[in-house]
Amino acid sequence: MSTSFILSTILHNLTRVLCVGIFLSAGIHTAVGAPLSLPSTPYRYTVLDQDVAAALQQFGNNLNIRVSISAEVRGRIRGRMPDLPPREFLDRLSKLYDLQWYYDGLVLYVSAAKEAQSKMFVLTPIRFDAFKAALDELGISDDRYVVKSAAGSDLVLVSGPPRFLALVEQTFNGLLAEAQAQPHVAPAPSEESLLLLFRGSSTMVVRGGRPEAAYSSDVPQQDGVAEKPELNRK
């Protein structure tokens, strides 16, 4: 067996190992909002010349997924697409044609990257950890899109495609309405006594058992005590 044949065999095997490694690593994705359950088998879709929007609609039809495609999604696919798992097929189209996609659990929304928006929220009286926890529990959070708080401030920056931003805003409004609906019970004012001590032409004011002020008058008054409850005015 020749040395060149052995080297050729080793290189061939290494190439296969590298290809498998690349394929497996491509299947590892960051967490998205709602889980988009897609088969792992290659998605075979032969395209010669077709609008991207039509290809995405056919993608949803073939996989029984409702798809909402923005009018800003444009471009044409010319030539054959490689056989890829559905998620990689979707990501490949997004990269080639500058698109963003977001799945809310019912509908797969596809929009042009230029439609992405940024919005600032003032969380008072909501805490950021409660806001973020609600997004996580509702399956809205997506690691690909931004939800970031400013240190030492109640400001939160949110950036992403329109559907993602809309759900974040709805969550914020719901938490705000919930916080505002909470009853705010003001502490009950304490009741204290007010005594007026009349002695000759002088009057002593005693509030809560403590002398507070003394007044004198040229008009003599009958000695006595007047008492009435009064709410604390402190």
C-alpha cells in the first residue's frame, strides 16, 4: 500500500469528522421565545426561481405552521437550496435575505431586519426582575433580542422585531395595570386628646397629655376644662 494512498485515506476520514462536527454544532441554537418544534430531518425544497415570501409560506404549509410574512420581506431565490434541517433552512434564508423571525407559540412571524424597533420603558413601580421573570414564564424572552436595564435606573431598553416588541409591551402594560390595581392603604391617623384649661384670664392648651401653649386674655373666664378628640395634624 503506497504512502500517498494512506495519506489520502486519512485526509478523507478527517474531512468526514470535521463535516459531522460542523453539522452538530450548527444544530445548537440559543433559546428562543416559544419553542418552535421542527423535525431534525433535512428539509428538501427545490427552488429554481421564486419569491422569498412564497418560499417561506410554502415552508409553513409543508410543516403545518402558521406563517405571517411582512410586506417588507422581499427578494428571490434563484437556484437550488441545500437540504438542511428546517430550523437551519429558516436561519439560512434569514441570513441571506436580511430577515428576522419570531415564533409566539401560534404563528411564525417573519419580517425584514430593517423593521426592527427599539423602545424604552420606565418600570416604576415594577421591578426589573419581576418584568424579566414574566417574560420568561410567558415564553416571550428570546436571547437573540435585547431586554436590558440601565444600572441604577428604572429604564429598560427593548429591541427586536415588531411581534417581539409588541408582546413585551403588552406584558409591561399588564404588569403596570396589576400594580396600579393593588389597594394602597394609608396608615390610619392616631387620635389624641385636646384639653383647654381655663383659669382666670389664661388658657392652657394640653395636647395628648402634654402642655403645648398658654394664652392670656383681658376678659376673665370661668375656671374649667374643655376636652375634645382631635386627629393628629402632625
